[in-house]
Amino acid sequence: MNPDTLPFAQPRSVDEMRANARARFRDRILHGEKVGDCGCDDSEPADLNAPREHVAGVRFRDSGRVYFFSTDDPEIQIDDWVVVPTSRGQEAGRVVIAPRQMSLSQLEGDLHPIERRLNDEDIDRIEALKTESARALRRIGAYTRSKRLPVKPIAAEYSLDGQSLTFSYSTGDRVDASAMARALSELLGCAVVIKEVGPRDEARLLGGLGRCGRTLCCASWLPMFPDVSMGMAKNQELSLNPTKVSGVCGRLLCCLSYENDQYREAKAILPRLGQTIETADGPAQVVSLQILRQLVTIRLFETGEERTVSADELSGKKPEPAVVAPPVQLPADSIGAAVEAEVDHETDVEPEQAAPRRRRRRGRGRRNGNGAAE
């Protein structure tokens, strides 16, 4: 038994497959081949004399994106809260990328500096603004109901200096956003930035608990929404009922994409479900798979016995393309009776009686020019 000859057992483990992938990647780099859009195969070297800046990556509470700001403070570290200038005024953000040197050509837009780290006075102001934001959200809800606007208020948040309010809402109809922004600015006495959000952003802003019983990933740590499809649920052998693989937002669970690559790699080294394979005890059919444990349950054709084995224990013959059911064996006396009955059925009608019937059918379809049968 030589498992190395199995087409579905190459490589024999996920670690070996990853090692082969790294080796192929290294060979492509050494031979100067293009690898994605990383630009590592460019013939022109990077400009080492290009202007560079010491920047840190900052993420805000209402956004999953990372924005870069310049800093000269060596004490700034990851998870520190800092105050930075934005188009909405001063904002508080959390450092998610430690300060490092970066070329200005890699950055988009204007680079603003980090003003300071968050102090106790700023924390007290944030707590006071949270209470004021909740009060403003209630006033906005009362205004939209009085005007009968098809708007569902989601969240409201003041900037750190209190001069701007960001209002998030969802709607199923068209709304004059500019007119609503002007009306809310007059109502609250500050600049109001309105933003329409979808179901996933609504769940991220409101928060909640998922099917796993933990805080929603989008509301706690997920930086951006991944692309999810029903094919991922099928690849992981989950229920294809949309109601069972959807989150509180009504969309497919983001966690379907977390282990999809691992399942795809594990399935690549296992036979297919229902496939016919050759084992040391004869041909067998794959009846179930334990993907993560890389175990295969087979049923032997000769004895009907079911056993669970690993892919390495299977023999090295090439699997058949399809399962062919064995023909049904009938007793000898029943076969003879069936043949005799077929012969008697064919001789029930004599040839002389059958021929005129065929001629009448042909004559019934022939007609002259007047429409009458000949």
C-alpha cells in the first residue's frame, strides 16, 4: 500500500501543502515572475531618497478603516487613545498600528499630525457627549416621526469638540438628505452630518450578540466586512437554509469566511463523497467525511462493512470516475419464463393481419387537392 500514489493524497497534510505553496512562491520570486499586484517583481528599485514620515495608524469608533497621522511622540503605542483633527473637528481614535517610517507616496490625502494622547479631561468630555448624543438621537426620532419621514434613526455621535454631530440612519425609500441635514442643524444648533447605512452597518453601530453567544464581530473587532457566499456554507457542510446561516443583520454570517480556506485545503487532500476507491480489502465507496480530522468512512462492496480510515491508509489505485451498480441477478427458471413470454407476445399477431393495418395508416394521411381522402 503506497499512499503517495493517490491523486487525492498529494500532499498528505495541510502543513505539507502550505510548505509546497511557500516553495512555489519562493521560486516565482527568484525567477522574477509577477506575484499578484504587490510590485515585488518591478525592475525599477524603490526610491530610497523619497520623502518619508513617522506615522501611526488610527481607527475611529464608527469606522473600520485605518487612517494614518504623523507623530513625533515616541511614547505612543498600540491601544493608546489619541486626539486627531478631522473634517468633522477633533476626534478621539485608538492607535492600531504602531508608529513607523512610511513613504509619503504610499499615503492618500493630506497627512495631519496627532495632537495629543487622551487625558482625563478628554475622557470626562467623551462621557458627557455620550449622554448628549443619546438625547439628540431621541429629538431626531421625534422630529422624523412628526414629519412622517421614512427614516429609522440608528446612532448619533458628537465630535470631541462638540461642534459636529454624525447621524446614521436607514431607510427603505428615497429621502432628501440635504434638506433633512439643514433641518436637523437648525433643531440641534450644530453642524449635522447625516449618513445612510445598510443592514450590516446598522448591526455594527447598534451592537448585540451573535448566534455563538458572543459580541458581534463587526461591533467589536472586525475592521471590514468580508465577501460571503452560500458556497462557503456548502463547503463547510453547514445548513443551506438562509435563516440558519444569517446573522442579526439578516445577511450571511461573516464568520463563514473565517475557516473557508482551511476547509478548502482540507478537502483537497480527501476523496469526494460517494467516490469509489480501492482499498486493501477491495473496492469501497466513500459514505462520509470528517474534514478537519482528515478521516474517511468507507463501505466495502463485498461485505458491506463500514470502517473509518485516514487518507494515508487508502491504497494507491486510481479511483473510478463513477459508481456503477451491479446488474440484478435473476434465477435461471425466471429468465427462461421471461424469454418465452416475450416470444409469445411477438407471435400473437400474424404478419398477414399486421400489413393491412400499416397500409390503412398510410392511406389515412393521403388527401387529394379537394381535401378528401383518396
